[in-house]
Amino acid sequence: MASGDDDDPIIQEIDVYLARSLVEKLYLFQYPVRPATMSYNNATHLAARIKPKQQKVELEVAMDTMSPNYCRSKGEQIALNVDGTSSEDSNVYSMKMMDKQTFSSIQATTNTSRYAAAVFHKGELHLTPLQGILQMRPSFTYLDKADTKHREREAANEAGDSSQDEAEEDVKQVTVRFSRPESEQARQRRIQSYEFLQKKQAEEPWVHLHYHGLKDGRSEHERQYLYCQAMDTTENTELVKTPREYLSMLMPPLAEEKVVKPMGPSNVLSMAQLRTLPLGDQVKTLMKNVKVMPFANLMGLLASGTDSTSVLRCIQQVALLVQGNWVVKSDVLYPKNTCSSHSGVPAEVLCRGRDFVMWRFTLERTLMRKEVAAIIKLPPEDVKDFLEQMSVPRLNRGWEFLLPTDHDFVRKHPDVAQRQHMLWMGIQSKLEKVFNFSKDDFVPKKDVQMGMF
């Protein structure tokens, strides 16, 4: 290998300038689920909005409903599921069909100090530091709205049936509570909770923007700011460095990029960032988010090649087996020294009530809310929370467990199923003493009993 400078001559020198006009204003948008050859440059953008503090961006893009690839009947069905039959200004789809889609951003990286946008023009390289790198992905919040509409319709139908009425009676139990001084430890837990962070995020208002296309005159005007406006070196001293300083800039000392701590059970971070956590924390975070999950789905969310035996050890620390599926433990959702956000009931009492609901689901597929409430004697909002976490309302049948019985897991892991069976027997014994009932009061249905263990 040649070592002399004469063997590696400089073939061109390029002046580099640092443009400042768009500092803290320039974002890079990426569309990872869209080929580069199929950009949205020519698409009609209906709306744009941003939450600057969170670097959260949403774009509404019109869909070509006249395209031969567009299924009109499906588009109309989606609009009907989301908006119903009413015609209101607040409807998502005003044309009674899915005629637009929303793209929502996530941060591709939390540290953009090493990234810049570059323009090479007439032998000069102009660099503008990036404020953020955002990945734009399709948002499916309209499915949540459709699901909410469906739940409301089912709940209304169920409430209207007098023989299986699950609605609360006119006279309701009212829990009176007095707020107690909040300890510093409790305050820290509260402000780090997912619910608190979601509330803080929701408080930041959207800033509505005007979208200008690639060939728009305003866009052309803004692109000029990518060039350095002050070309003399006195105004561009950041790039005037000694050889050693310049080398240090090109190859800075190795330092681990700061990883943002997951914000809570929903974990709005990318899966790549989630996987930087220890395996036990990954499993706990996923279970706090999903609450009920088959083991196969959990393995699918973890990194490829993750040892299933290790995952089984971790899942048993944070979840219990119910009908062959894993349900997050009550004390994971309701840590010690916390209380219900609805009623102020202490966590210990909530855990006992939720454990009773989980135990009942080990015996049968469906529960009636009034029967559960009569035994655990907790406020209606808390009882409903327990049921919504692991079941869905069914017309005239009460609340049905969320997932089908996973017989396959029980067959593959009989030792785990037996261990969980013994654990549930211990929990049942404690519940009998707390709520003063006998296990004979509840006759398990054969299919569920066999499916669970």
C-alpha cells in the first residue's frame, strides 16, 4: 500500500458553507413503506399540522377514488363504520367514502446533531443542519373510531335487553374520598406514567400549516434558503478549522447515542429502540401495553432469534395464563401505593378485584358485569376497566374473553400450564377468604377448563 501523499493526489477542492437561514426549521421526511419511485409529490395534500415540541406531524393526502385499483364498496363501508349514517361536519369522510388517508410521523432518531441537508451548486457545497428526521407512516386511527362506534352500538343493544340488562341501576354507590398529600416518590411515578405523558402530549395544540407543492412558487423561494447567505469566511467560521479539529469533526470520539426511555405501556418508541432494553423490560412493556396476548404473538414482537425459554421465564414474572393466553398481572398495572384514577380506590383493593375477574375467566368464556360487581363491590368504572382490559361485550351474553383459547400453547408447554394451574389454585384460595365465596358457587365449563391447562 502506498504511503506517500504523491500516490494519493487531491483531484478537486470544494468550498463548504454552513447555511443558517433554516436552522431549527428544516425537517427530513421519510416514507419507509413507499418506494422512492412512487413519491407523493403530485398527490393532493388536504391538510398539514405539527406539534413542534413533540416534532409530531400529520399530513392528510387525498386518495384517487377513480383509480381502477380503488374498491369503492370497501371505501364506502369503511366510511360507514367510522362515521355511521349521520351527516355531520365532524365526520372523518364527508363524501361518504374513504377518500383520504392520514400520515403520522415518528422520530427516526432522537439526535440529529450529526445530520444535515446538502446542496451542491457551482462547485460549492451548502449544508443546513436538520432539526428532525421524521418517518411518515399511514395512520389507522380511523379503525379505532370504527371500533368505538361498534362497541357503543353493542353496549346500547345489550343495555336495551331487559333479560340480560348489564346497565347500572338508578341508585349507584358513591365513593367519597379525600385527597391525601402526595409523596415525592408517588409524584415521580405519576409524572412518568403513560397516562400523564399522554395527557401532556394531548395538551400541546396542533399548529395548522399550509402545504406547498414541489413546484409551487413559495417552495422555490424557500429552497433558496438552503444556500449560505453570507459567503465570506468571517461569517462562516464554524468550518474554518485546523486539520486536527477538522479530523475530530469528521471522526468524533465514540459515544453512545442517548436512548429515550420508553414512555409507558404503550411504548410509542420504534421497535428498534424497544429492543435496546433488557428482555424482561421488553416483555413487561409489551404486556402493559397489550394486556392480553398469545405467546406466539409475543415472540413475533421480539427480535428474531430470541430464546423462547428465556421469554417464558420473563412472561411468568409479569403475566398469568388464562385460557392458554397471557394476561398482564394486576400488580404490574396497579403498582403499590397507587390508586384508581376513577375512584381513588387503593391499588391493593384494585388488584384483588381484577384478580377475581381473571380467575373467573379461567373457568368460563363469558361474565356478567353485575354479578362481578356484586362480589368485588368496587365502583362501576373500575369494574368496567377490568373487563375492557381482557374481554369484549357481547349482545345478550355479557362480556366474553378477548381471545380464543390457545390449546396449542398448552399442548407444547404442559409444565408451564401445570405451574400456572397451581398458582391459580393459590390465588383462588386467597380470593375465597377475601370475598367470602366458595369455589362451588362457580361451576367451570368443561371446554374452558380443559383449554386452560
